[in-house]
Amino acid sequence: MKKMVQINYLSDMDRIFDNNHGRNPKYFAPIDMKMEIGDIVLVERYDGAMTLGQVKNIHENAAEPVIRSTVFNVLDVITDSCSTFQQKYNDVARERIKKEIDERVRKLGKLKVYEAYAQHDDELKELLDEFKEIGGFSE
């Protein structure tokens, strides 16, 4: 047995979609998932999409309907949506910063190679010095 959860979508677009397409989705959660009326939950939608909703009602020990085309799962209870969104932001920011660090390390690595060769080649040293003077490797 599971519990059936009625929700109010946080996005009007989800509600409009259901109304325009005559859909009445049913959301089910494991019987042991802790939630209360008013909690924010992450639910699955059509074609693998997900959305957020606020719990409006909970029916314990509900049997799932036989028609499965509009039956979806409650994936998680969002206890702190601010920290969830902050975590997603941090993931994206961390990846962007890592790319920037990798690019800078790559450029510095090239500079170190050039400087090593320039120690043994006076003409290369002059070219490298001129390159640095006009802003090479400063990006």
C-alpha cells in the first residue's frame, strides 16, 4: 500500500497544462515517507519531467488506480527549498569556476614550458619577453 497525496502545484504552468489536456494526475508516495500538509514535495510529471507542489491532502493506505497513465510518484519532501536551490546554484558555479581554473592552469603550464625553453634559447627569450610586454598570458 501507498499513500495518495493531493498537491497544489507551485507553478501555474503545471496546473494550466493539466486543465488544458483534461488530465487529473494522481501522486503516490511510499507509506513510510514522512510528510505533512503544507510540505513542499518534488513530484514526477509526464515524460520524465519533475515539478514542485505543496501537499494539500494525504490519504493513507490508498490503492493505486488501475489506469496508470496519470499516476506519478512523490520523489522527495523538500524540507528546505532554499538550500536545495542553493545547492544546484553551487553545483553550476563550481563547474564554471573549475573550467576557469583549468584554463588558467593550462595557460600557465604553457608559459612555464616556454620559459624553460627560453633559458636555453636567447632568441626565444626575447620573443617571450616581447609577448609578455604586450599582454600575452595576462587573460
